[in-house]
Amino acid sequence: MPSEDPAVYEMLSRADSIGVFQVESRAQMSFLPRMKPRNFYDLVIEVAIVRPGPIQGGMVHPYLRRRNGEETVAYPSDELRQVLEKTLGVPLFQEQAMRISIVAAGFTPAEADQLRRAMATFRRVGLIHKFRAKMIEGMAARGYARDFAERCFRQIEGFGEYGFPESHAASFALLVYVSAWLKRHHPAAFACALLNSQPMGFYAPAQIVRDAREHGVETRPVDVNHSRFDCTLEPDAKGGLALRLGFRQIKGFAEKDAGSLLAARGNGYPDAGALWRKSGLSPAALETLARADAMGSMGLKRREALWAVRGLPNAPLPLFAAMGAEERGAETQVILPEMPLGAEVIEDYAALHLSLKCHPVALLRDAFEEDGAVPAARLAEIPHGSRTKTAGLVLVRQRPGSAKGVIFMTLEDETGVANVIVWPKTYERFRRIVLASRLLMVSGTLQREGLVIHVVAENLIDCSERLAWLMEGHEAHAARAGERTSVHPQPARFPSRDFH
């Protein structure tokens, strides 16, 4: 694995970091385009600075201003320059705090180590205040301005349990680089590994799969003749690798049943009857596979597969086990109506928590356009300070302790994600909607800082009931596109966990 790959840093600078260790959180993805990491030590700082301690200690904005040339970097003494030059005069690491206490405040090495221990136990024991007077008075006695000394101590105090040793941050940064390199150069393998490691991270399988497909990875459905329990890789038509979803993605399908299916698969299952006879799976397990639309290689769509398996008895009889389909006679052919695409998507989410067929919001786009809601991808075209409206599935709700009651939400539609900020007063007005909505429409003011875009919410509407429209087909919900969802709609019929 080559070091200092420019393509990796370019990817991270765009906040293209879903699934990347440590930098996939909302806060990190907002910081990456501001930081624009260009080398490994930038990642060390990135890991250390986007944490409650540095944020509460007022270290983030001074560092960014100095990095971007908006603020002059000045050092009160050559001794402190040697300590703080790598971090542009901002103390980020425990080692720096120790060195400051020695060179600027006259601490002995033993006292500096006691300060380090106090930083590590601040929130639990509260010992760091004992060093306040010694630090400030020691710095003042050596000619440092008292307000500078107090600011230094506040920053050190802000570390609490969250201040990183530099070596710790470097270890984390190595994992950031390695996982980012894999995502950049081997996206299919990276997505496959993430799916097989679930549950983990900030994002559900639907977002991992969507992100992989946006990076050019062909993603293939769960199939009784091609899948294993875990997700796997298969050759694609371009000489690369495609991602095959595994049985682990099917809600309610046991690993032991997958083992029975795989053990008896041999050269494959030509039809549902052969699958039933050879694998010994129960009708319930077969129906779970059918509901997951996992019999496509047999030429069976979801409804056809369900029809086929529901006529099977609980266990193959010995006579049937020895007979071929031609000996039993052809079953009566039944022509089943096509499922509307929206219904297929609903069933996919119910069975797999994701769909390869279509994004739910794409099928509701006409209705949202009638409401004036723009796709997430178009937010980049809207000027800073403009009023706008957007809508999507609610992926993430976060209320960090360092954010003073602010709620951060991430919405997803068929074009990407939109970041929403809900201030405390707005949250109090729309508390139930913020907490319960699965499909949300937000009106507010667009804020832009470089590549970072947020919508500051002023009005929120729960559109979850529109998910029920998907069961009715294009014609039915298109006819209802002009309807307006009330601020207090009835809940949708679908559990929130089915739409991540």
C-alpha cells in the first residue's frame, strides 16, 4: 500500500468518506472539506481536533483560520514555537500540554506527568483545577501575558477525557489512511467488508450499497444460486469486481438455513421444487427467500416465487424426493399481475433494508417537486443565504454534547444526502416530527462554507405517510402529487427501521 497517495487525500477533501474509519461522522464530514488534508500528519490533526475537548476548548476555528492564511500564526516565545509549530500554535495533544507546562510554566517533568494524568481523569475526578494557579502564575512569572496563560489553561482543561496523545492520534490516522485507500482503489471489496461487519459505524447497509454504486460498483441481488451467507465478490463484465449481496442481508433468514441451502446447492437449483427437496428448508424459510426476491436465477419474480413456495408441504415426501418435475406433471400456469415498482421497493426494504431497484424518494419526486422541494444534489447550485426546501429519508439524528442543544440531521434522496441543522427553538416547535419522521421535508436557509452545505431548518413536515403511496403504483400516487401533507399526518404503515 503506497503512502501519501494524492488520490486518497483528494477523496477525503471532498468528504467522500462513508465507511472510512473515524472520519465518516457528520462532524468529520463537515470538517474534511475545510481541512483539505494533503498528507498523513494532516490526518493526525484531523483525528485529534474533531473531538469534544478541542471543540469546547476553542481550538478548531483558530487552527482553520491559521491553516487557511486568514490569521497570522504568532508564538510568544521560541520555546513555545518549538512545542506548537506543528499545530500552528494551537495545543492539540497531551504531549504538547506537558511541554508547555515545563518550558513556559516551570513544571518539573514529574509535575507535567501529574498534569497529564489529571487531563485523562478530568471528567471523572476533577483534579486538573489544582494545576490552574501553578500554571498561570508560572507562565506570568516567565513573562507571558496573563490572558494568554489563562487561554492556554482553558484549552488544556477542555481536553478532559477527550485529549489525545499524539501517538494515539497517529495510530488512528493510519487506520483512516488505510481504509480510505481501500475505498478509493478497491471500492467493491471495501463495501463488501463493511456489509459483512454490520452492525457498525454510522451508516446502514442501504447507504453503504448506494455509496458503492455511486463509485461504479455493480451490485447484484441476493440469489439462491449465487449468494453465500456473507456478501461476496464476483467478476464483472469490465474485468473488475461486482458485489454480490449475501443471505445475511435478508431479515429473518437464519445462518443455519443458509448453510443447509449452500450444502445442497451443487450445480444449482433449477426451480422452487428442487430447492425445497434438496435443501430441506421449511416453507417459512422458503417464503422468506421469496419475499426477499432471491429466486431471480430461477426466472421467478417475487410474486411468482411466493406462489411457487406456498403450495409446498412442510417436508418433501420420499416419493416426491425421487421424482422429477416431468413425472409429477406440469403445474397449472398462473399469470400473476406485475407488482408496481413502488411496492417492489417497499418489499425490498421490508426484507433487506435496502433496494437495488429504485430509491423510494425517486418514486415520490413528482409530489415533492409540486411542493417546491429540490433534490439534494441541486443544493450545491443554490446561493448562500437563499431560502430552500428539500426532502428525504431520515438517516441520522445527532445531538452532540458539545453542540449546546443543536440537532444535526442527514436526509437521503435518490441524488445524495442533505445536511440539516435544527436550532433548539426550532426543535422545541417540531420535536415530535424531528424524532419520529422517516420521510421529512425541510424548509430553511441554505448555508455554504466551501464544499460544506447545510440547510438551517425553519419548518419541518413529516411526509412519512407518503411511503404508503408507493404500494399503490405510479398512477395512483402521481394523481395524489398535488395533495399536501399536513404538519401532523397519520403515521406511515411501515416501521422506521425499514427505511434507513
